[in-house]
Amino acid sequence: LGISTGDAEVWRWDGVAWAQIGGDGLNTSWNTSYEEVTALSSYNGMLYAGIGVSANDAEVWRWDGTSWTKIGGDGLNTSWTPNFDRVSSFAIFNGSLIAGLGSSAGEAELWTYSGSTWTKFAGDGLSGSWDNTKEQVESMIAYAGGLYVGLGNSAGDGEVWEYKNSTWTQIGGDDLNSSWADGTYERVRTFTVYNSDLYAGLGSSTGEGEVWRYQSGAWSKVG
């Protein structure tokens, strides 16, 4: 949950009723200064929450069913410095938890968690990935043996990158592979797989809400 200060909460549904389990310091979780829980993922039998909107708020917390423990952010466990605004997305890939960061220019980075320590995986041109002008890793999905990453925040930043065979390649945005026009779309917000094809949901501004399908190496607009 969340959008304003104090709104960053996690609630659990047991089939009958909802109960708050995280936020506001509950169960040793984060305090009331945080605005949003921006990402959730299950990994190795535990729940992971990504929080943050404002400067220095990008943190990852782990729920073991009883209590919360901060495991990422502010340099903890060799993670990113306190300068990042949010943990915006998660994916499970090659047996590791991947966290996507960012909100402001230069913050679009991927970090991988081994279960004890963090390692920077992409961003700032690392291993041939996107440059240091990108703001946010908006979405991720593991698909067909690769990791697919949606970027964006500003006009023209809505891009899709593929990590496969240890190589990063931009495959969507900027008119690549018959995709959406260069210099226009701001965000690749979401992914899903349907009938064995990859689908991307775009948009941030009026007129940008579109769905595109990636099939046989090319994109086509479907919605």
C-alpha cells in the first residue's frame, strides 16, 4: 500500500479477513516515515518487500512469518548506498532475487541477492547494460531463459532490455524491432506471458496506455 507519508504497509489475507503485518513499526518493520511498498516477492520461503519514494528510502525488508528484518539498502549486506529513492521491482532469476531500483536520473540499477549479500548486476553501462541517464527499473520478468527489464520515467525512456547468455541487449523502445516510437513513451510498467509470448504494458502520460506483444523477435501493438 501507500502514496503519502506513513502509508507504506503490508497486509495479509488469510481467506477470511485482512490483517496488517508490516509498516508503522509493526512486527519490527519500518517506521511511519515511508510512503509506499512498491514491490513484493516470495523467495526461498520468505516474503520480501521493497519500499521507498523519497531520497534515501530504497530498502528491502524480509518477512519470515513472524517478524521483519531489513536486508538491503543504506549499504547493508554490500547493497546500494543511501542515495536511492525506491526499490521499484523484483524478479527471481537463476535462483537469485533481483531487485530493480530507481526514481531519479542515474538510479536505474539491478542488484542480485545471494541470500546473504548483494551484488550490482546492471545499470550505468555495467556488462553492456543501459547507461547512467536512466531513472528507474519499472518492471521485470523471467521468460524463456532470459531476464526482461522495463525501464523508464521520462519521455523516451520506455525501453525493454533482455539479459540472455550473459549479455544485455536492448530489444524494445526507440523503434527497435518494430516497437514503439523513439523519444515518446516514458515507462514500461508491467510484463506478463500469455500463450508463450511476452507482453509489455506501457504508459505514464495521456495516450500512452498501450499493450505490445513480443513474438519471434518483433513487437506488435495489440491494445
